[in-house]
Amino acid sequence: MSFLKKLMVTAAFSAAMFVNAAYAENVKIALVVKSLGNGFFDAANKGAEEAAKELGDVDIIYTGPTKATAEPQIEVINSLIAQKVDAIAISANDADALVPALKKAMDRGITVISWDSGVAPEGRQLHLNPSDTNLIGETIIKLAADYLPEGGDVAILSASSTATNQNAWIEAAKKVLPEKFPKINLVATVYGDDDSAKSTDEAKGLLKSYPNLKAIIAPTTVGVVAAAQVVTDQGLIGKVNVTGLALPSEFKKFIDNGASQAVALWNPIDLGYSAVYLAHDLAVKKEEAKPGATLSIGRVGKVTLDDTNSAAMAPPFKFDKSNIEEFSKIY
């Protein structure tokens, strides 16, 4: 082989090694969601991919179970440990049940954060709430109360009974009722497990059990759509108002037809983006998650961790007939 050919082969081999090394150095961040096929989490993944592109050295693994329960999420975590990912950012189906698997991940040097629905502190390094828990609790009650000047019976259709975020919001809502919304009577809380069919059945059950029901509050994007469809199908538009937390793109038709007067949400794209930013900086820049620490979430801004290493991203935003059209085109 001539010297020139040897040089060319060596150069080609070196280039290939460089490409492979560069690829191998990419940070693998797993965005683990409560369940796949959920529009909220699909939107969060868009934000995660945006952050990965902006950071430049990140590969996103978007994964989760098909049902929003703890057991299949644990299987997902164990699989990610075997894949030797660099970071896991998880929206938890159960705050406590996931802890042993996530502790194992951290013992293997994997960065672990929770977002949206939290993990108990011993199972993660930090938690990113989409918004302030008390503010969300008050907001979901206010969304019903604003359209019930005389007050009345309302019910809550939640996700799973173990969902950390849902339970915290509901408790916060109950606390503000006596002082700020004394005319609102919360008659029941039921659980649809973020499953469309079960949420539909639970909404039907509420309407049957409480004939004087004035509003269904669903702080879950799956449940709120299911409840609004039930109210529409049963001809109860104008009699029962459905509200809660909803994706504008999924919920616009129910604002348009009057099954709902208004809903609220934060931007799930920003939430997925922020979660990846935090996971990256902990894994790569070795930022320390400790009470009082201020951390970057890129274009969204900064967050400061509280005594539980938790932070809130942004306040919820209200969607009604004045703006649902505009935002339904975005997410």
C-alpha cells in the first residue's frame, strides 16, 4: 500500500473514530412520562427535543408505560438503568413506589429528577412543579366559582389516587374553599386513572349520583376531555360546566360548544424543555441541587429550589373563548 493510500485510510479511520466518539459522548436523557399516547406528554416531548437541539449534546429517550400505574414505570426505570442513560426525568405515577428503582439509578451514577408529578425526595435530586401547588389548587376552584355566582355543588374528577401532583392540588383546593369560596360545595372526588374510558364512566357516575351538580373540575387533561364529552352527549351544556386543566388543542371544541366556560394550564412544551435543561445541567455541569440553589431553565428563565429541592416553573394560564383559538394552534 502506498504512503498516500495509508494516509487516506488512517485519516478515514480517525474521522470515523471521531464521529463515533462524539456520538458516544452525547448525554442520554430519558423523559419518562406517566403514560404514552397522552397529548400533554407528547407536547412535553416537543419541548424536550427543543432543549436537546439547543444544548447540542443531548439524545432524548421518550418513554413510559401504556397504563398510568407504578409497576410498569418501575420496569421502564430498570430498563433505562440497563441502558446506562445519563439522566432520568420522570413524571411519577406513585411518589413512593418508584423510590427503590430510582435510588438504584442514582447509585449507578444516573442523575434523577422528577417533573410534573413528583417523586419522594429520597428518590430524586430535585422536582420541577409546573406551577405553585397552592396557586393551582385555588385556580381550579376559581375556574368553577367564577361561573357560579350563586354557588352550588361541584365534584372533582382526578387522575389516579396515587398521583402526587393531583392529590396536592386537590388538598390545596379544599383548603381555600371555606375562606375564599364558601358558596361552593365539593360533594365528591373520583379517579379516572388518566384513562379515557374510566374517566368517562366516572363522569357519568357523578352526574347520576349528584343530580344538582353544577360543575365538574378535572385537573387532568384526559379527565377534563372525557367529562366535557359526557356533558355534551347527555345534553347538559348550560347546566353543568366542565373545567380544570386542559390542552387548548384538545379542548377547543368544548369551549366552542359551551360545555366549558374556561380552563387553565401551563405550557407543557416549556415543562418538558425545562426538565431536560435541569437534568442536563445536573448531569453534565454537575450543578448541585440543594435548598436555595438557583438553576437555569434556558429560555424559560430560572428556578430556585425550596427546602425539599422543589421549584415551580410558572403560574397557570386561563383559556376561554377570547384566546382558545390562538393557543389551540400552539399546543
